[in-house]
Amino acid sequence: MDAQAAMLSRRACMVSDRDGAARAFSKAVTRSAKGGPAVTVQNQQRVEELRRAKEEKENELERCSKTGRAEIRRFHQRRLTEMRDAMAQYAEGQIECARDACEELAKGLARLKEVNLQPQQQETQVPHPPPPPDLQKSRLPEHLPKLDATGVSTN
């Protein structure tokens, strides 16, 4: 972008130079026209020099403009190419990431399918062993329910 700005600045100077040369030529032509038949060879040479200088400035500006257009076109083409390449690399990265995620999900699914999710049969309840003989007689207060060996109230 700095090169583009420098080129535009250089071109602006050339436009200014061309306009200055055109004004100088126009003034010289006007002066020689006012001089009538007394126009000297020296004045004619001066007018011719200014005309050549004006044409040279115009040609120089035109060459600079053509070169500038070509450089800007090339710059934008390169920028678009780089953008396209960056987008392609990003898309390839996203595809690779998605493939990795897909592989991991497939592994997880395979592990999940290997897990046995069949309900286990409940074991039959084993009765609790009876309390030792010294505890068979309840030491609990009378207002609490008495429980049998399975823990069910006998009251």
C-alpha cells in the first residue's frame, strides 16, 4: 500500500507539472498573438520550446498512468490470489479437523456399543441372620415396634 500511495503522490506531482507547462505555453501563445507582425524568431522559439515541454509532460503523465494502472491491477490480482489461497488453506484445515473429530466420534461410538447395557438380574434377598441369643430379647423401649429377622415389623 505504501508503494501505491507513493505512486499516486508522484502522479499528482506530474499532473501539477503538466498543468504548469500548459499554462506557460498558453501564456506564451497569447503574448505572441498580441505582438502581431512584430513577433520575433526568439519568441517563436520560446513558444515552440514550451509546446514541446507541455507535450513531454503530457506523455510522461500518460506513461506513469499506464504503469500505475498495470501495477494496481497486478497488486489487486496478487491480493485476490493470496486471499483465495488463505481461504483454501482454512477450508482444508476445517476439513482435517472435521475428519479428526469424526474418527474420535467413531471410536467413542464403537466403545459405547461394546458396553453391555443389559439389566443385571436382581439377587434374591438373603434373610438376615437372626440376632445373637443375648440380643433376642429386646432391650428397646416398649413403644418402638419390634422387628423380625427380615426387618419387618411384627406388631
